[in-house]
Amino acid sequence: MQFNSFKEFYPYYLAEHADPRCRATHYIGSTLVLIVLAFALLTQQWVYLWLVPLLGYGFAWLGHFLFEHNKPATFKYPAYSLLGDWVMYRDFWLRLLGFRRQGADKAE
């Protein structure tokens, strides 16, 4: 598949995250990434920044392998996938997405 814009990509991204447990693992990973970033910035202990990709991708990939049973979009569309994760996280906090099965969410 070819996408000419993130707007075209995002519905595909959401479809690849239909299982609410998969999305939950993404939300957990994203939250931990923000906590580690804040901690590193506040304490200036930069050594902890190595945890950022481990936590972010680790939780996301775990969700795909355990619940979604598909290959993470990161492998084919790394930039759009990273942006998609943060847009999905934002949409969760804005209550546009939740923990219901994809198709029952308002954002569709």
C-alpha cells in the first residue's frame, strides 16, 4: 500500500489497532515514554533516555504480537507509524478513541 499523506494513512493505522488490548499496550508505552522523558529532563540524568525506544516500541510490539496478531506498521511505515501512535494517544485522551473494539469508536 502507498500513502500520499498521513491523513490517508491514519485510518489504516487505526484498523491495524482494532483490538482494544493492543491499543492499551500502546497507551501504556506512550505514557511511560513521557514519564521517562520528563524524568530525564528534570533530573538531567540523560542515561535513562535509552529506555525511551525500549518502552515505546516494546509495549507497542507486544500488543501486536500478543493481541492483534499482525506486523507493526513501524516496519513498513516508520515515520507515519510513529506519528500515528502519538495521534492515537492524543485521540485517546480527548476521548475520541477508547478501549472498545475498533468500529465502535467515535473517530470512525
